[in-house]
Amino acid sequence: MQELRRGLNIWEAIGISVALMAPSMAANINPQATAGSVGRAVPLAFALATVGVLLVAYTFVRLCQQFHHAGSVYGFVGATLGARAGLVAGWALLGTYLLYGVVTSMAAGIFGTSFLDELGIWTKQPTWAPFLVGGLALVAVLLLTMSPVRNATRILLTVEGVTVLLILVVSVVVLVRLLAGTAPQGHHFTWSVFSVPSGTGVSTLFLGAVFGFLSFAGFEAAATLGEESRQPRRDIPRAILGTAIFGGVYFIFLLNSASSVSKSAHTARTLAKDTPERVWLGEVSSVVLQQALADLNVSYRNFFASVTGKRRGRKVAPPRFRSRKDNRQAIRFTKNSRFRVLDNGRLRLPKIGDLRVRWSRDLPAEPSSVTVIRDAAGRYFASFVVQTTDQPLPETDSEVGIDLGLTHFAAMSDGTKVTAPKFLRRAASKLKRLQQDLSRKTKGSNRRKKAVVKVARAHARVAATRRDWQHKLSTAIIRDNQAVYVEDLCVVGLARTRPAKSVHDAGWAAFTGMLEYKAVRYGRTFGRVDRFFPSTKMCSDCGRINDKMALNVRAWDCPCGSHHDRDVNAAMNVLAAGRAESLSDRGAQVRPPAMVAPRGEAVIHPDAACFTRSVEGISVL
């Protein structure tokens, strides 16, 4: 049997411990969980974790002075608790290292693809790109393990040492500027990060220390080189103890600088609330400010995704400040803001108080957030986010195709026609009078502000009436039919034509959106037929496509002898095309993906139903 070469020195033993502990990566991951429990006192939690790790390191030191078997857990547990316990511990350690290797390689894959994307080297990445980069990283690690131990330990120590050195240089610069008082935004050094925050219990502090303890995982890896080091009884204990001491000093020093900056930033924000220019920051809940920043972040993400081509659809403009003429406002409270729905039906909001609510419906579950909306008419709405389960309706054999229009809002394949209610046209005279009254008011006067509210209320009444009518019609259609097919109209293009006002008054997009999400909610099938499909010119009996028809032609005869109503014939063709597209080659139905309800549905005025009594058309109740 060939003997092992005892040629490793203490620095090469330290290299394997430092590499497996990975202080550069641990300092960016584990402190996040610690901060979630102890807040700014992250350095204090890591100081307690260092004390515990040093006690464990002393145990390893004493064992390494007695044993120097290959494999720290296998050798130590086997020598102290027996061979069976050592075997179990060894396999457990192997599984831990394998899982750690896979997770680390995938993290490297995600980081690598993001880095290449930011540099513009590999922008349009497929979904398997992180797996490819992670696999390459895993192959590199396997090749490293197959190389001689001395070369592997030196490479690991060099890579980790350079990374840690760069981080320490940045931390030293930050700490020096904090101590000198030259840090930007008034940041300064503070010792309060080593104190327990108010309201934090001892158990919470030790919970944070547990996450700090996990940051030292792998510091005992030098014990695996006991049979290959020159002086194992001296070098291995020093390597383990030195790695533990270095890790504790490194984590505490690094997190002290970071926590001081965070604490100073929090102090700067708190002081900003005391200035006359920003005193309004203290009048609202901090959650509202955080949600506003989150919405701004989403806006910028959508804008950049649209510019780079990652977002489909029309181009998105960059975020802009709200106009002073826009009277709409909205604030959102999440669960951590501790809003409550009281037993007496009132809504309790932080820094606002208890509000009376006219409930349009009972909440089916505990809400996770609430958005308070003030529209241009001065009305307030509370929109709750709850999690519910869909309740499918009983299946029926009926299917319908719908052709949308202006004279008749909807013509169905069974011959039913729904007269367009034309809510905006019916209210045009009143809106004209209110708009004329507004134009006569002096700009900036209180009377003009009141006139603006009157115009907004009139428009809100029209919108609420239209939305309520469309909800009733869409619910009736979904309830009575198992499958619903409509034509995919280009509403944006039609809105640029002469009948633009009538197109907007009809509200086709909102109606088809209601049909789509209600079909998913109630277990129905919904489909859109291509907008270039010649539904109007095609004969529903023989399939012959005629020439272009003028809009004033409402009925026509086909050479096959069939007489067609223009709208009903189009609806029948939409139904036939929808059936053909919704069936696969084996006859299985293809349903659209699940989607959430539109945001506007949650703010329907509960009294909107009383405005639809004089609407012409079929009954939808």
C-alpha cells in the first residue's frame, strides 16, 4: 500500500477550512436572516455566535491532538461514540457536502448568467442558461478535487483570500469615513449595533445567533487533512482554531461597518421627518412609503424590460411624477402594518384610525393587504386581497359565439341581440352642461374645485353604470354557456377612427376581460378568434367569402340561397372558428391559463345597479 505524502503545511490546511467556510459568501447571505430577527444588532448576534464556535473549535482542537484520522466527523465520532455512529455521521457529512455543492453551483449559475446579462455578452438567455453555467461550475469543482491536494488547497486559499481582502479593503474605507464623519448622507459610526434593540427578547437574540453560527459551517474541514499534513497534532489544531478566530473577527468587523451605515441611514430618515420640508413623512405609516417605492421599482423594471425587448406588447414609458390636476390617490397597507377589520365592521388603519365601511360583500378569507383608493369624484374605496378557491358551475351543453358591435352591443350565434346601452351618449347633455359650468369658473377658485368634482362624479356614474351592466351580462353568458368565443378586436386601432367616442362608450375590452376571467373562475372555456378572420363576409352555411361589405349593409343573401343577418352570421362564424381552434387533434379541449381578476372590479360602487333600469336590451338577471 502506498503511503500518503505528508507535505502540507499549516497554510494549506487553513486553505481548505477557509474555502469550505466561504466567509465571502456567508457574509452576504446569513446576516439577512439574522437582521430579520434582531434588526440592527447583527454584530452582537455574530459575537455570541463566535463565542459558541470557539467552544466547538476547542473541542475539535482537543480531539485533533489525540486523533488525526482522515474525515473529521467520521474519525472523531467513530473514535468516541463507536464505529456505527461514526459511519452514520460520515454519510451524513457526505450528503451535506453534496447538497452544499449542488446549491452553490446553482447559485454560481444564477450569478453568472446575471453578470453576463448586465455586461451585454449574453442578453437573450434561454431558461436553461443558469443550469448550464452551474453545471460548468460544478465540473470545475470536480476537476479541482481530482488535482493534487496541495494544488487544490492553494487555489482555494488564493481565491478566497483575494475575495476576502477586497471586501476588507472596502470595509476599512467605509469604517474610516464613518469615524472621520466624512461619509455621505450624514452617516456616522455608532456602537448601538452592539446593544439589544428595544422589544427584542433574549430568545430572539439567540435565534439570530443561530444564523450567525451557520456562517462558520466548514471551519473544521482542516481535520480531513490530518494524514497528509507534516505535523498533524500541531498544524491541524492551529488551522481549525485560527480559522474560527479569523471568521469571528471578519464577520464582526464587516457587519459592524454595514450595520453602522444602516443605522445611520435610519437615523437620517428619522431626522428628515423632523424638518419642515419633510414633516409629512411622519404623518403616514412607513409601510405606505415602502409600498410606494416598491411600485416605483416595478415601474422602472417594466420600462427597462420594454426598452430591451424583454417585455411584450407596446412600449412602456418611464415613470413620471403625478400631475397636480390628477385627484386620484391610493395607498396600500400590507399585513406587517397591522391593519385590522374589527368585529363592529370598521377598518382600523395605522396612523389613521377606525373607519366606517359600507361593505359590498363579506370577506371570504383573512385579507393579506388592503388598498385605500380615492377617485376623482372624492369617493373612497377599500380593496382587499384575499385568497379563495374557484367554485365551478354545473356543466351545460350550450356554446355561443359573440360578435361585438356599436348598434347592437353583442349579437350571439343563437340569434339573440343585445342593444347597445350607450351610457355616455345618454349622459352627454348633462356632461355638456356641467362642463360648461366648469369652464365659466375662475381658475384656482373654490367654486372651480367644486365644479371639477361634479364633472368627475358624472363621469364616475357613467363608468359605474356601464361596469355594472357589463358584469350582469357577462355573468349571464358565462352561466348559461359552457364555451364562449369572441373576436379579438383591435380596440386601440378602432379608437383612432371616426366612431372613436362610440367605441370607448361600448367598452369592448373591459367586457371581454370579464368574460375571460369569469370563464376561468367558473370552469368554462373561453377563446378569442383571430381579428383577421373574415367572420362578416363568410357564409355560415357554405363557407363562401364575399367581397367587402359597407357598414350600412345589415343583411345579405348568399348565392347558395341563404339569407343572413350581418351580425348573427358573424357570431355563427366566430363560434365555428372558436370550436375549431379550441379542439386539439385528439379532441381534447384546450383551456386558457388562469388569470387574476382585474383591479377595477374590486372598486365597483355598490349602488350602481339602480342606474340600469331603463337600459334597452335583453334582461340579464
